[in-house]
Amino acid sequence: MVMLWLVIQREFVSNVLTSRFMIGFIVCLLSTAVAVFVQVDDHEKRLVGYNTAVREAETEAREWELYSKIKPKAHRKPNPLSIFNVGTENEGANTVTVELAKPIFEPSFPIWGAPTQKRGSDNPFLTIFLTVDVVFIFKIVLSALAILFAYNTISGEREDGTLKLVLSNSIPRDTIVLGKYLGGMLSLLPIVLVSLIVALLMALSSGITAFDGNDIAHVVLIFGVSLLYVSTWYLLGLLLSVWTKTAATSLILSMFIWVLLTSVHSNVVTFAVEKFPPYQSKPEAMFLQSASDAWNQFGKERDAYLKQRGYENITKSITWEPETTPTGTRSSSWSGGYFLIENYTVNSIGRADTSIFQEILGYQEQLRAEYAGKAEEILNKPAEQRERNVKFADAFSRVSFAEVYHFAVGAIAGTDRQHYNDFIQNARAYKREIVEYLKDKKAFSSRAWFSNDQGPAELTDLPVFEHQRLSLSESFSRASVDILILLAWNIVLFMVAYVSFLRYEMS
Amino acid sequence: MIGQIAKKEIHHNLTTLRFALMIILLPVLFLVNALMYSLGGDGYMAQVNTHNRQETQKTKHIEDAANKSLAELALVGPGEISKSPSRLIFCADGANAQIPRSVTMVSGGSWSRTGQYETEDYEWTPPWTLEYPLQSKARGTMQRIKIDWVFIGMLMSFFAILFTFDAIAGERSRGTLSLIMSNTISRGQVLLGKYLGAFFTLMVPLLIGILMNLLFILLSGNIPFASEDSLRILGMVAVFALHLSIFIFLGLFFSSRVSNPITSLVWLLLTWVCLTFVFPSLLGTFVGNLNPILSVDEVSMQKEAQLGQLRDEFRPHGGASPYNGLGETASKLSKAASVENPEATRLWATYFTREIETKTRFADGQIDSQFQQVQLARDITQISPIATFQYAMEGLANTGIVSYMNFVKQARRYRQTFIDFIKTEDQSDPESLHIYPVREGLSQKPVNPDAVPVFEEQISYRSVLTQVGLLVLFNLLFFIIAQVSFIVSEVK
């Protein structure tokens, strides 16, 4: 034990006193600080946009008087952890407008009256610059540092001739490997720790981020995964250092692997999947066509029901007593192909008997909501296909443990694609909730569906979209596969390095 | 003597591990690039097809309108104008998926009102304006880094570092530097020899890779090269050479500063990481956010407010009932525009002109401020040679944001040309009222569709000159500091 401590100490001191430690420390710290500064600014903008959108939606909600006119909105709340890992935070839609007759889906081209919008962005062209966040810097810079610390642990000593001296002592070889590994990690630890603490302090002092205990716990988890990641690289460098005869060779080799794993591999894989998607999908226009067919089907079903009731048109079911001009109804329909909204205004409402009309409406509008669900299923197919392609690319990207680290942190921070898709799913669930709410209130067949002459619609207890944040254990279980992969890499690399060193020939 | 040193360097380099690694990676990447861009989805041919389809649509749109009447053409506008795709997109992708490929100059349908009280029935088409639609969803594309020549150039700069980090420091630590110095050769010559050695070791595999790449693309036949492309590609090779040379000088500089090659590599590596990843992206985002602009939502709100004011003033949809007692103003446009009533037509023209003016002011103003932000960010990030290299390649390939800015500029010029054409054509019809832009105020005779001016995109390579100049400047700068630091450095 004393021996182990001695080896650790020696390794630590010899690392910390080198210039690479100082340079690495400063570069890591500076770039982290700048990245946090930029990302805090960005997050603030998102928050302002979010708050404005929520306020506007509230003002709008106060003006709803008819059940048919309500348009509740689901807003994606900016994630404070995006300061550490931006991920999909700036991508995709952040507002979903819930309308009963409109399917919720994400078109990949501009579409009229789209249900999913992106609010509050000021310059879409700035996306041509890559987003750099703390995790990105860790992924690139820390891995390089780990390698620079590890590449000469064995081969360097061998070249200096000190390895013979070390081995001639009574220290067992396993103690040396373990000591060198722990010593190296001990010298990398302050860099990771200080960088993250500085990032956290900067984020906290900016005053716009409200980190709660849950967020801090997430940051601690990110810290743990980052350490695991750095350790993987360190072990890789150690292994190469055992395998190669000279420090120069091990350095060149590990630098090459570094560039391959951090910059080349995942880019090539993702690009290849993008150019040759394994799951081909029909053009999106065809899905729009089938959605439009579904709405035609709706029209037929509705007409059949009307016929059965003995009316050729829904508005014919209203009778006026006494018959005066102007009577009649005005109906406006609004269709973009993929949705069909129909509104009715009854003139001289005070003299109109609308009981049958209301009854028919009750059937028709529920049917409409059902068909909107059917259209949604159809229109969601291209997005599902895209998602499958992305999953495919991600699976292959995981060959590189640099990407595994990225995915793990994304899952923990709650800024990966999964969380984004959850938002869209939650918006759909919210819509179903609204439909249920209206059903419970018998709103579809109420007078307040189309007219406020007998008082406006009662909407005080309308459900509000709840933003869901994951707890630490949920985040952990989402990232668990990736964390396990990292752990497996660590164990394998350590075992191989250990065995290789035990069989190391001193010549 | 320089030749001898260079030769010795090349011989030495050829036998190293890094050379072996480089000549494995380089052809693989060039082949991947050729394969993806010539055979993969959304390739050049697919883009050309889309472009041609849009062009035919546009021609048909113009023909239909022109055959109806000049007035119709004046109101519906020339249609959607799309940017012709670049053949050299495989050289520099330039965030192609994030950048729009067209602008629209088309009217958004027609309005009508039914007369009540003293307003007359009227149906009108609001005149077209130039609009800049966004590339709607970047979510379809997964990643921003594409395997184009720029990416390969970035990796090559990494290899440039690997080849030079020990060029001088290695000799110094081995003790052979003093042997070289004891010869009658000047230090400048030693440095130049080392430089040339590294330069050729890098450039020859690169050229072979480029040739393979081009050959593959040529054989696949999916990108029909034009003769001017060869000049552009030659220009790109030159930009490549300038770019690599900067990093060789940088490597030699650090190598001559320190006694231990590893220290030099640490410095170089971190510099490279900063120049490649951290610096351009972070600085770009940072500078881009320095002077904030209005968000898309705010602009559209302001625009709607002003248009609303305009509508309140003119009330094109008819005035409120004079009997409801709200004291609202009656419609200024209560009379329909017609050939018999030039007064009313002129009023409509005033309304339309102000509407166009408002819409244009907001649309142009917004995109101008966005462009300004991006331009500033790009200008500043050019302190990193890798960013400069990227922009030069994008300029030569005619991709990226600058080519879109040029396109927009030309579209605006075309807007004026088109309006001028309508006005001159209208002058030649004696029956017309010559009131632009109202249907009833313009000539009702058809025009020859072939006489309508056609949008032609001019590609300008002028912006590349700045970047090439910068690259040369970087070369000179790093050459001088490498030279000076080597001359003053200790042999041991």
C-alpha cells in the first residue's frame, strides 16, 4: 500500500510539474469560461423568448369565448443544463399549437399554418457556426490532455532507462500499473474539477439560471461521466505506451487514434447515413396526400350521419322562430390539406333553435378530433423514418467512445434528441387531455361551441401544459447504457494494459 | 544545399509511422467524399433537377401571366427564383442544408369584398414583394460537419503539425542539430530545407488523393464538370498549399522554440484544437450575439402592426357601417379601381405602394441585419487560418452564406429590373392609365413572354481574393517568426 502510494505520488508530481499540465490547465479553463459565457448568453435569449411566448399565450387565452376557438399552446421550457451541453436545445420547434382539427407533426419543409413553430430565434444564419459548449471542449481538449499525460508512462521510462531501476525494486508490476494509472488520473482530476466548478460558478453568478438541487445533482453526474471518459483516454494512452517501444511512436499512434475517434469517425458515419439512409421513405408530399384522403373520408362519414338524421347539411338543422331576415348561418372552413377546420356562425341567434344542430355538432366534432388523430399518425411517419435513420447513425457512432460520452452527457443534461421527441409526444398527450376535458364538459354539443349569447365558454379549469423535468435516477437510467459502455471500455483497456505490462519483456 | 536538406527530410519522413497513417487515412477520406457526393442522396443531380423544375415552373408562371396581360404580370410577379446549385459542393459544403436556396417574388393570392353601404364590389391582387423564405427545418439534416475537402484540409493541417513538431526540437534533443550547424550552411537554409521537406511530404499525397477523388467523380458521371471548374479546382489546390504551409511554419516555430519535441507538440496540439474547433465557432457565436437584433417574432409583430395601421387608414375591406355609431372612419377606398375612375385607381395605387414599401422595409431590413451579424462574425473568425481556408474554399466553390448573400443582392437588382420593364412596357400602351401597381391602371394587353427580363446569376470570386491575401499574410507572418525564432535559438 505504501509502495502504491509512492508510485501515485511520483507520477502525480512528475505530471504536475510539466509544462503540458500548465498549458493544458490554462487552455481548458479559458475555453470553458468563454464557452460558458457564450452559452449563458444564448440561454438567456431562449428564456426571454420563452417568457414572451408564454405571456402572449396567456393574453390570447383570456380572449377565448367559444370552445371551438381555443388554441392552447405547449411551450418547450429552456433547459438550464444546456449551458453545459447545448444538444438539440436550439433545434426544432419550441411551441406547439394544439388545435382539435390539426394533427401535430413536424414537416421538413415550410407548410402553411404549421402546428409546430420555432419562436424567439433572431438569426437562423448563425447556425452555420458550430456550437461549442463545455462538454464539447471536454470531449476534445481533455481527451488530448489525457493522452499527453499517458503516452510516455511506460515507454518514456524505458527510454530513459529508469524502468529497469523501478522494476529492480521489490514493487510488484501490478502496483506500478495501478499506481501510474491512479497518479495520472489524480493529476487530471483538478483540471476537470476546476473547469466544471468555474463553469458552474459562472452560470450561477449570471443570475438568470435557476439551478435547483436536482440540476446540481445532474452536474455532479456529468462530472462523474467526464472523469470516466478521461480515464478511458488515459488507459488507451497507457496501453499504447506499454505496447510500443518508443515514446515517440506511442505519441504519434495515440494522436492518430485521438483524431480518428473525436473528429473523423462519427462525422463520416453520420454523413454516410445521411447520404445513404438505410430506411428510405416515400416523399413527404405523399403522406400529405393520404392525410388529405383521410379528411375526405371524414367528410363522407359525416355526410352519412347527416343523411341518417335527415339533413343534407348541418346548418339545415337550425330553425328560426319567427323566420326573419337576415337568418341563416355563415360557415367558414379552413383547410391546408392536412387539416380541416370548420366554424359556424348563426345569425339572429336569439331566435334560433339549435338543439339538433348542437347534437350533430357533438357527433361531428368528436369525429373530427378522431380523424385529426388518424392524420397525425400518417403524417408522423416521415419523422419516425428520420428518427430511425438517426438512431442507426448513432448506433454506429458509438464505436467511438468519444461519441458515447457525448450521448451519455446529452441524456443526463436532458438535451438529446430523445428529450426533444418527448416534448412533441407530451404535446400530443396534452392534446388528448384537452379533448378529454372537452368531452367531460360536453363542450362539443354545447351552445358555447359556436355562440356566446348564453355566456362564454367556461374555460377556467382548462388543463395547462406541464413541462416535465427528469429526476436524477431517470436521467441516469437513460444514460446507463452509454455509461456502461464507457465503463466496459475502461475495464477492458485496464485489463489489457495490466496483462501486457505483466508480460512486458525488459530488453 | 537546401535541396539536400529537403531530400533528407523527405526520405526521413517517408519511413515514419505518421506518413504511413496519413497515406492510409487520406485516400479513404477522399474516396468517401467522392462516393457520398457523387452517388449519395440529395446530390448535385438531384439539386439540379429541383432547380430545373423550379425554373420551368417559373417560366410557365411568367408565360401564363404575360399572355393574359401586362397588368397581370405586374401584379403576380416573376415567381420563385432559385439559386443554381454548385457543382463543386463536394469541395466545400458550406452548411448547404442550413442556407436557403431561393427567394420568392410572387403575389400571395387575391382578396375580394362585397359591397355594402357605400362601398363598391371589388376584387384585387395585392402586388408581389421580394421575400426571403427560410430553410425551414435543419432537423432533417443530422450533422453540420460534412466530409468535404475543407474537412480533409483541416485534418491535413493536423498532419502538418505531426510532421514538423520535432523537425528542429528532435534534432536538438538528439544532438544532431549542432552537427548541421557546424557546416557552412546558414540557419535560414536549414529552416527552408526542413520546410520544403515537410511541404512536399504533405502535398504529394494530397495531390494524389485529389486526383483519385476527381477521377472517381468523373467516372461516376454524376457531376458534369465545366471547363471553368478546372480553374477553380486549381485555385483550391493553391489554397490548400497556402493553408498547409501556414501550419508547417507554425510547427517549425514551436519546434525551434523548445528543446523537447514533446513540449512543442503539446503547444502545437492545443493551438490546433483552438484554431480548428474552439476559436472559429466560439468567436463566431460570441461576435454574432454582440449586437443583438430583433427576433423574427418581434419583426413580424411590428410589421403586422404597421400593416394594420395602414389598413385602418385606408380600409380596403370596406368601411364600418355608418349606422353603428362607433364613429369609425369610412373607407378611403370605397370606390373600386377602374379605368373609368382614375382618381380611385390612384388611391388604390397609393395604398398598394405603401403596403409594398412597408413589407419590403421589414423583409429587407431583417435579412440585412442578419447578414450583417454573420458577416461580422465571419470577418472576426478569420484570425484563425483554418476559418480563412474554409471561407476561401467556399468562395471558390460558390457555396456557403456569402454566395447566398450575393444571390440576394442580385435578386434585389432583378426586382428593380423587372419593375422597370413593366413600367416601360406600360408606357408604350396609349390606352393604359400608367398607374402602377393596380391592375386597372396598367396595360391590359398581353406581352411577349420572351421580352420579360430573365434572372441570371452572376458568380463573383472577388471575396476569395481577400482570403487568399490573408492566407499569404499568415504565411509571411509565420515564416518570419519561425525564421527569427530559429536564428536566435540555442543550438543545445
